Amino acid sequence: MNRSLVESAFERRGSLSEEELAALAPHVAAGLAALDRGELRAARPQGPEWVVDTFVKKLILLSFLIGTNEVGSGGPRRPKSFDKIALKFETWDDAAFRDARLRVVPGGVVRHGAYVAPGVVLMPCFVNVGAHIGPGTMIDTWATVGSCAQIGARCHISGGAGIGGVLEPLGEQPVIVEDDVFVGARSEIAEGVVVRRGAVIGMGVFLGRSTPIVDRATGKVTYGEVPENAVVVPGSRIDANNPDISVYAAIIVKHADDRTRGKTALNDLVRD
């Protein structure tokens, strides 16, 4: 994979010739394969910070320019697909699943170019290209993991939760959910928000870059990042410009303790 070639092609994406697209195709394919294996990531931790690799987004967008829609092999009585990116498990056999140590319930859909680590459980869900899911994590029923989102180890993304991507709407930083995070049912985390290690996101919490995150104990208001071990629930606060109006806010009600961990503990039996 030639990174400089891909970067240059992206800058000229509107004027690439058929010959240039053909020459670019194997490099894009190699990049998607590296994402699929977890060797390439849209963001990597460096100490307490995350470093974003915008090359990954360019690579994926170019794959849509190069690829053509093809019918995916759904198998007997299974739904087919018609897309420019193949499904991750389309050609896997029994040995491949056992070697990868995954459990995939019918309806668990993962696109090629998403990394899924050993010990992951996929209920009927959708994982988009470029996503990275750490070991021992469960993506629960009807949950979605957006393009390039980074999900850590031993997380639980509950039923119907949405983890946003970076391709549409266009963004630079993916959503990052660090290790040991619990995301409650029907919650939405988008716009490159970072959820730090051990946090608990309650049911129905909506987090974007402009969502105020209010610490109930101190009154401090922050944006774009949930602190380590914070327990967050949906709430509201008075609009400073109009006291007659309350606006949505995410509220840190406490930091996780043994009682919280007991309620959100992972069940090893469903991961065996």
C-alpha cells in the first residue's frame, strides 16, 4: 500500500482518469485489508491522548469511487447484499470463526475493513467499515458502530445504541470509546466524542460535540469528552440567555462504584 499515492489521489479525486483509478485500486484494497486485520486504525492511543489518522477516511472514501456494486453471497435463506464493499464474513468457514474466536448471532453484519478482536460477541447489529472493536466487547441487538469508530476492550454497547462515524456527516475524529465502558440502550454518541475508560453512559443519553456535560457535584461544564469512570444520565439545564427555557444536557451524577459495577458487569457465560 502506497500511502503517498492514496493521499495524492484523494486530493485529485474529481479528475482521476480510468487508468489512474485502475492503478490505485490495489493500494486501496491493501489498505482495507490492513484495516480488516487491525494493522491500520483510524485513531491510536498515545499515552492519554488519541492520534487520528485521517488517511483512513480518505482510503475508505476512495474505495467508494473505485468500487462497483456487486451481489454478496447471502447463502440459503439468508439476505443478500448489493454494495461496493464486501461483508467481512462472506467467505469465512467454521475454522475461520474458531480461529478468530468470535460469536456472531444471525443478523450481525460487519463490512470488510472493520476489525473485530477475539472474544467479541456480535448480536444482530451493524459494524461499518474502518471500525475497530476491542477484545471481549459485546455489540448488542440493533446497535450500530459507525465508520472508523474505535471501541475498546470489555465494553458493552447496549441494544439500539448508536456510535457515530466520520464519513457522513463528514468529520475528522471518530468516536472513541475506551476500555471497560458501558453504553446504555438507545444512547447516541457522535461527532468525535471521547468516552474515557470505565465510564457508564445511561440509557437514552445523547452526546455530540456541542452537548454540555455537567458535573452535578461541581457544576463544571465540559464538551466532547466524558471523564474516566463518570456515570452519565440524560438531563437538562436552564438556558442562560432565556431562563424560561431548559435545554438538553448530559449530567455526571457520580463516578462508578462497586454498586454501579455490579449492575453493569459483563457476563462471562455469554462470551464463552
